[in-house]
Amino acid sequence: MEMLSLHDLYKIYKEGDIETVALRGANLAIQPGEFAAITGRSGAGKSTLLSLIGGLALPSAGQVVINGTDIARLDEAERAAFRRETIGIVYQADNLIPFLTALENVMAPLQLASQRNPAQRARTLLAEVGLSERLDHWPAMLSGGERQRVAIAIALANNPKILLADELTGELDSVTADKVMELLGNLNAALHLTLIIVTHNRNVAARAQRQIKIDDGQLFEGELSHV
């Protein structure tokens, strides 16, 4: 079974009498364990697409099927529950809670989900992203790359089947971005984690097994000429 399939997906934004079509009949299939990059020009609809896949927004028409469930048919509470159990999301801004340590930031979603031994699970996750020596550091004491590693650990906290990343290297220098992407590649291989990243950076996209371009609201296989 496909981990993700999009069927004739449309997203139309309305402002007064003006309609903007962000997605028009988009189709896509992602297999379990696949590492895919979605590229496109600024304003092409990359973040809109990721919001739909993550259940943060609803399509105007079409289906978003994740692991056999059409999340577009779920109500808001059901989508939130599905997202907690199935989807991890990492954003360009790390969104860490500034008054919590790295360990406490990772523990927070585990405690909300009433998981047993949240501290041990958080330590394990931070070790997996190479931050065993930074457990008690505040976000302000961490580098940009380290903060993104904490954000990745948070996204992995509830053992998601699919991890979404939206321009997560956008605020990092090239060396740090390479390290973060290497980490994601290793996690993809070690955990057989389905990974979908949205990026305008060619070098970042090149690390994926598969590149998908978004243009004029539709999805195509291959690299965009001028991302």
C-alpha cells in the first residue's frame, strides 16, 4: 500500500471576487520508506501542498490518502489525532519553547500523549540526532543546526510513519544544512521512514531519492530548471 497518494487535488483561495488556484488536479504517489523532495519556484504552492499532506488545511477538491486514510474526509479533531499518530512535521523555524531545555522540549509531546518514560524516550531521540551532550541546554545556547536537530527529534517523538519538512535548511549555512540533510538521510535509511521535504535549494533536493517539481499547480517528476 502506498504511504501517500494524492488524487486530483485542488486548492483554491478566494479573496472577494478573486480566486487563486494554488493546486490544480495534482496527483502523486509516495511509497513507504521513500525519500522525496518537492521543488518549485517561490509561490508555486510548495508549502500549500505540505499543509494539505499534513492535514493542516483541507483541499478544495480531491483526496489526500495517507497510509490508507483519506484525511480530507476527517473532521478537525480526527485530523489532529491522525497527525499526532502518523505524521511528523519540521518547519524552517525550529519553533522550540525558549524556556525549556532540549530534553524538556522533546519530552513535551511525549507527555501530552501520555507516553511512558518520556524522559528516556527523549534522551534516546536526542542521541539519535547527535545531541546527547546538549540535553540540558536552552534553545538560545544551541546553534541553528542543533536547534533543527531538536526539532527533528520532536517530530519523531511519536514514531510517525511519515516525516514532512518545510524548507528546514532555509535559515542554515551550507555546511550546517548538509549535516542536517545527512542526518535525515540516515534516519530515512535506518528507520525506513517516509520522508518528504519541500525546498527551493537544488543541493538539498539532490540528496533525495526522487525529485518532484511543482509548476502551475501540478506535480511532475524531475528537477525544475531554475528553482
